[in-house]
Amino acid sequence: MLAAVPPSRAMSKWSVGRKPSRTLGLLLLVILSYLVLRRYLHLKPGSCDHNVAQRLDWYNLVPAWLRHRQSGLQANGQHFMLEDSTFWIFGGSVHYFRVPKEYWRDRLLKMKACGLNTLTTYVPWNLHEPERGKFDFSGNLDLEAFVLMAEEIGLWVILRPGPYICSEIDLGGLPSWLLQDSGMRLRTTYKGFTEAVDLYFDHLMSRVVPLQYKHGGPIIAVQVENEYGSYNRDPAYMPYIKKALEDRGIVELLLTSDNKDGLQKGVMDGVLATINLQSQHELQLLTNFLLSVQRVQPKMVMEYWTGWFDSWGGPHNILDSSEVLKTVSAILDAGSSINLYMFHGGTNFGFINGAMHFHDYKSDVTSYDYDAVLTEAGDYTAKYFKLRSFFGSISGVPLPPQPDLLPKIAYEPLSLNFYLSLWDALQYMEEPVNSEKPVNMENLPINNGNGQSFGYTLYETTIASSGVLSGLVRDRGQVFVNTVSIGFLDYEKQKIVIPLIQGYTRLRILVENRGRVNYGDNIDDQRKGLIGNIYLNDSPLKKFRIYSLDMKKSFFQRFSVDKWSPIPAVPTFPAFFLGVLSISLSPFDTFMKLEGWEKGVVFINGQNLGRYWNIGPQETLYLPGAWLDQGINQVIVFEEKMAGPVIQFTETPHLGRNQYLD
């Protein structure tokens, strides 16, 4: 569906009927056509059957919904055309991997009710191929189900398959196992990278191709990589990605997407350039540039940033709803299509958040609320109501009704009554890796040779003297002498004093991967853990025992009920805390507030909700009701330093102090 627009905006109404496409259906159609044709060719001239066959309307053997799909989305002068009609893209971004699958329909119905006609989504390679050759498109990663649901609701789809996607996700969506190669050059035609991309695209595109418009699906355009102009390490790389898509059957319109830093170098032949921005000032500059390099072509803002992401220790970013409305209106007045990034941000569940590292290293918070059009929990905002009114005024048809909000609840405070210190838990874990030297996470010989992607890694060795400990720790290493914490090593602090000790003492360093950089020139340098040797008084330490604490579901299955103890008066940290959330009625969404706790991770029924940290700005963790059971729910908290008395629940999120975006 395309919203109709007044003549002043030169937008015409256009819609086309769509029905779900299935590869099997097309195959049966081909077989049927072949059998009918075969019978026709074998009939004798003059026979009754032959005369009937001559009168067959072959055109009507092709379903009407597929018969009209010939040209797809095209760039025709200053307009997009879908078949023979002008088409305007009113898009919004929702990432399926950041939203519980049970809530996809709710979010997409709200998008449709806002007056948008196109869904855009990234595809995260690192989540879909966690180990080389092992693919996961199940549950919350069921890309095909998400795309087909959008079609069912009446939305077109622009797919952004990368392989690099940025998206404030760990390593920009690239798998960490790529970094096992010490010479790896990501986002180039380096053989080790392209071989991995080829195998991934072989699998991914076999799923995507049947979902394209010309095959009866909703995908009308596909993006080639993402903001490559600002990276621009290899002039052969973008042509390689374009060919990789086309060779695997991508036949829809191809796009690039670049911000002001990369637009000049991001334009490529045979691919329509689009722009990413937030201000009206940028709009004028970038559209003028596009006109100069690709002449008269349709204009599109692929990412109009409706807000911004937050970093730990920083403010919560806010963009005023009136400013958003003014800019959206200006973009359309300039004759440009638009995609709202984000329409709904969702959550960086687990450890998937990315980071930035220009002057200082800053990791992204768990919430990907983004100050978007819908909140992290899918609730309406002032932006939603203003944009719905705006798009409704130019649609020419009544918008669908707004779906009801999902109910929220504040459960009673929860006490976690059982405890297992990290040091006691080590005996129940898999055998550690024994190594003469420290080994970074990615190169640990675990997970079928794929190393460790996320979580924590514990390094143990023996020392016999005090002195100065130094080395590169990525990203944050808590240092222990036996079980006593003596401080941290990180980007800013690369040395720490080991106090006077007698005899042989166990030195332990618990290192957290806080998130690999997702944007910038240093993505090749995102190995985590201890990087190279660690030194005591300038002498390299040897003989390490290395434990992988990835905290997957299988990790906690080793901690059976008999392993836990009542919480002592003075717990030893780091530690795991266990409790039970009992729900008598149907579960609802809620937010967990860990006041009095310092830094750690929360798990509900085996689902990793993400990190909390009392430095803010995020003060609550979103807990989807869809992940709760009526009855007993297991709650596990891994806390690094200090536990609070209870976990509180609230119906609304707390996101800390605000900072308005310019």
C-alpha cells in the first residue's frame, strides 16, 4: 500500500494486491504448465482435445498477483516507480533480533497504523552464523517469518543484509571468529574475509531470493553493505558485494546508504545512493551532492535518525518530537522518500551491544530504546502521534486503528535467596584451557574451534612476588589475588600494584568483553580478553588456566539445585544469585530495577536480558511478559561487586538524565 499524497507533493496513490509466495507454489505452477503444454503438443490436429487446447487462455494460468510483477521497484527520473506507477517509500526500521518474536506482529501493526508502507531491517551475520558453517534462523532469528509477517500486514520490505551492518551491534554484525586470523582485513577483498562472506551469502540468499517482489514476495529493494564510504579501505570491495548479491539471485533494486562523512566515496555505478542524516541542514547539503553525482534520480533518506543510542556513563539522548515532525516534513517537501531509523529500537538482549572508540572507548547500553517512535517496550510516544497525524493527512485513505498497548505490571520485590560464588562455580564448569601464554577470547580452542564471542573470560596463573602488573586488557579486567579484588585494568588503566604476598599466590583476572566496536577504522583490532603477554615487574607471566564464561543457556545447566547455598552474611564476589519469581496470573511486561546492585547480568528462565551497571544512564532492564511463565520463573543474577537487598519491578523504564540532541 502507498499512501496517497496531495498534488503539492506530487505523490500519486498506488497499491497492488499481494499474496504470500512460496517456492513450492511456483514449482507446482511450472510443473502444471509443463504438463498442459506437453499434452497440447502431443494432441492430434483436428481432435476435440486439440481444439479445446487451442482456446486455452495461457495468460490466466499465471496467478494475477504474480502476473503484474515484472519490473519491480525502479529509479525513473526523480521518482521511484513500482511497475508503471509512482511510488513513495514511507519506511520504518525494526530489527527482528531486538524484539521478542511474540511481539513482532504488535510492532508491525503499529507501524502500519502510523501510515508507513515499508519495513526495513538489518540481518546480523554474527547471530545467524555463530560458528563457521553452523546457521541459526530459528525462533527470534527467523528472518523469513518476519518478512512474511510484514507482507501479511501489508508492508513492503527493504532488506539490509550487510555483511557489515553497523547497527550498534557487536563488531557491526560480523562474526568474531573472523578475528582468529591475525591478518584479517574486514570489509575488504582479503581472501579470508570473502571466502567467509561467500559461504554465508550462499546460505542467506537461498532464503532471501524467494521473498523478493519478482518472485511474489514483499522485498522491493536490497542494500549493498552499509555506509562503506566512511570506511573505504578497498575499491574492489563494493563491486564484489554487488556481484555476490546478483550472482545468488538478487534481482530487485540495489541501494547504498551513507552518512555525510562517507557519501562522496560511497557512490557506485549501477546502485542508487541514499543518505543518512538527522538535521535539515544536512538534508540540503547531501541532496545537492547526490544531484551533482547521479543527476536526476529518486532521493531517499535511508536513515532519518529519530533519536540516538546511549553509552554507559553518558546521558540518555533525546530528540524533541516537534523537531522530528519538522524534519520529516522537510524531507518529504524536498521530494525525498524516507525511512525512520528507528521506528522501534527494541533491546540489545544478551551481550550483543556494540561500542564506539574514537578518543575514548564507550560501550552501548542494553536498551536500544533510541528515543524512537515506539519505546523499547513498544509503547506509543509523542513522536508516534504526531507522525501518525502527519502521514494520515497525506495518505488519502483512513489509517488502520492503533493497536491497544500491551499491559504492564510492577511485580512485588523479589529476594534472591541462594548463592554460588564464582570461585566455587569453577569446579562445575568445563575443563579450562591450559596455555603457556594468555590467549584472547576469539582464539580459545573452544566451541568447535570458533573461540568465544561474548561474555567473560577468567585467566588464572601463579605468582610468587609482589610488584607492578601491566598489560593490555580488553575491555575491563577485574584483578584478584586469590579471591580478593584489588582493582581493574582497562583502556585507561594499564598497570596495577600487586600487594606484598608470601609464598605462591593465585593471580586471577576476570575480563569482560563489553562490546566490540561497530563503527570506525579500528574494527580489525577488536579481539577481546588479554591481548598479548601480561607482565609482573616487566617479566611475562606463564602457565595460564583459562575459563570461558560465555553464560549461554548450557552454561547454567551445570549449576543444579544442590550446587546452591543460602546467601552468607558477607558474600564473596563475583557471584551468582538465584531466586524465583512466582506469577499467579497471565504474565505481563515489566521492568527490573536493581537498586543497590553495582554491575552484572540478569537471566530469566535462561534468557539473557542483558547488562546492568549503576553508572547509568539505563536504570532498568526490560523484561518481556512473553518470556515469563504463569507459575515459577527462575531468576539468576551475575554480580561483579555488590548485591542489593532485592530486585524491584516497575511499569515504566528509568533511563537517567537526558541530553537533547542538536
